[in-house]
Amino acid sequence: MSKEPPSSAHALIDVAQPLRVVTHAAESRPSALAWPPTGNPYAAAVAAGALDTLLDEAERDLRSLVVIDKEPVTWLLVDAPAADDEGLVAEAVEQMEGTLARIDGTAALARFASPAAAVGTWLTLAAWTDTDVSGAAVSGLCHRAELVGATLAELPDLLAPAGPGELWVSFEIATAVDLNDERFSVERIDRGALVPASCKLTIR
């Protein structure tokens, strides 16, 4: 089935520019064969292991992730367990004009010029596969290897509490993107006096 955006595709609005979420009515329902199912602790452990592996690989080769442009970059670490293969995850990133940094099965680390595109990728994967899609997203300057490392270092704390159907985003993303969207709920999470608050987005 073609995944070109339909004319009625909803838009997720960034403060800087509007971005789309590619949805298909025929693909938005959960698959009867989808695995792993929501609430399966073993499945959650498998997903967490894949995402941890991607982060470890990225940290060992930070220079390859440097972006010369001195503008903030948004990183999305996401897992779509109901995807048939990594091709679907890669296509969702491409549709949102992102760049894959690492991919392992249905788990991926990707970068985007716009934080709204990262959130849009999470929504797109949920529409194409199942609402179990989970992950975390952060933004920061990445024109030097140490800056890439500092930005990616925020991901584990955001990812740790993320359950199926949740995307945890950093304070920078929460303030840069219009999160008023009927497709997900938003909960502000206070992480302590010395740490900026984050937001938990949950698929409705």
C-alpha cells in the first residue's frame, strides 16, 4: 500500500513551520498478529534492550553524528514493536524528512531539523502499526562531538519510564511544539528543582 500522505492528513504544528503526520485509515487499527502485545513485560525488556544497544553504539561513535550546522537538532529514540520490519520504521523517518543514525529491527535512533517532525514520526508509526510505539526525544546543539554526547545523555532518563504508547520529550521540545493535539494526551512531569520539566505524550 502506498504511504504517500493523503490530502486530508492531519498536521502537527511546529512553532517554526507546519509539519504533517502521514496516516492511513486502513492501517491505523491494531494488527491481530502484532507482537509484542501491550503489557507484556518480556516484550518491554526486549524493546528496552534494543534501544539501549542503539544508544551504546551511538555513544561509541559520536563523531559520526556531528551536524555541522549550528542549529539545534532533535533526536528521536523510538521502538515500533508491531512493525513488520525495519523498512517501515525507516520509511516513517524518511516521510518526516529525518535522518536515520542507527536502526536495529523495529528500534531506531534518528535526527530531525524540527522537533515537530520527531513527534510526527512517533504518531505516524502508531498510525501505520499499533499504539504500542514508544520512545523519547531531545533537542540540542550537535556541531561538536561533545555536544552530541551531552544531548544524547538526556535520552536514558526520559526513556526509562516510557511505557507502550508513550513518547517522553524534553523541556525544549515541549516549549517548541504545539502539543494541543487530539491524538495524544500531554502530562507535564516535574523531574526535580535542578532538572527542567519534561512532558509525557500518550496515544489516545
